[in-house]
Amino acid sequence: MTNAIYFGKFLVTKQVFYQSKYSYALVNLKPLVPGHVLVVPLRRSVISLADLTVEENDDYFRTVQLIHKFIKLHYSADSLNIAIQDGPEAGQTVPHLHTHIIPRYRLNNIGDRIYNLLDEWTYEDWQSRREAYITAGGRNGRKQLAKPDDQRIARTEDQMVQEAEELREALSDFQKGDLKIS
Ligand code: AMP
């Protein structure tokens, strides 16, 4: 993983813990829960799922499934949310396709409020459509249940690099078959 890898305008090379031919997985700047990671196509001009070529799409969903299996095992999750917010009206804030992989648990389950939390992330430069969506209320009915993005603390680069190293090593064991899914 020597080449610079971008998530939208962000340089995220050190946060990447898996890379395939056309895709990669990275640790999140502001995870909703531990183990909330993102799967992204390497090509930056892919904003929407519809922008993937057939070959990229195949590689992308293989990667989503691999990271799904790995994160479920590594974080002992009972379930996972696999979410794509495709377009600003759907809550997308970084104009580069990404799939959220979010561990969920039987205990302390917050149900569908996870989608409010996903919805709270804001990114100032992402076009006026996003602002119009927010102004119009977004997921207005349930917004008060979500923790506002400015109350979630961004992690330091060191924290993210450390997590990426741990996940890279654990994923490598997982791929060798040293770890098994229950
Ligand atoms: P969405 O609202 O679906 O576009 O999700 C954007 C996601 O990107 C959120 O989970 C953010 O925490 C995450 N994010 C934003 N900037 C970065 C970054 N520089 N590195 C890692 N994750 C990021």
C-alpha cells in the first residue's frame, strides 16, 4: 500500500487496512461504534454506485462481503448494518462512493436510530443539494434522538493508524483461515 489513497479529497493512505485491485477498506474518522469502517472504490471519480464498471462492481462487492465477514468476527457483532447513502438527498456527504459496515449487538441496541447518526455527518463543500436537504428537515422527525456530529470527537491520526495496523494484521490471519466465523 505505497500509493497515495484518497477518500474524496481526504488523503487516507495510513487508515487503509485492506486493498484489492479496485477497492479498499479504511478505518473511520468518526466511527458511530467501534468497528464502523468504510469500503471505497480506489477510483475517485466514482461518486455513485452507478459509476462503477462491471469489473469494479464485482471487485467492490467481493470486498464488501470480505470486510463484512471479517468485521463481524473481529468485533464479535451479532448483526451488521451495510449502508450506502447514494447522493446528498440520501445522506451522502463525501462525494466518493462508500459502504458503511457497522457492527450491531443484541445488548444496548439502538435500532433504526443508527440511520439518524449516519445522517448527522456534515461536509461543508458538498454542494447546495445537501444544504437544501438539511434545510428541508432531512430525517427531521427523529433528529433529536441523534447525537449531533459536532458532539462526536474526531479521532487523531495516531489512533486511526494504530487501528488500521491492528485490523490489517487480524484480516491477514482471517484470510489465512486462522480465524473462523462462528
Ligand atoms: P456519509 O454521510 O454516508 O457520506 O458518510 C461519510 C462517512 O465518512 C462518515 O462515517 C464519516 O465519519 C467518514 N469520514 C469523513 N471523513 C473521513 C476521513 N478523512 N477519514 C475517514 N472517514 C471519514
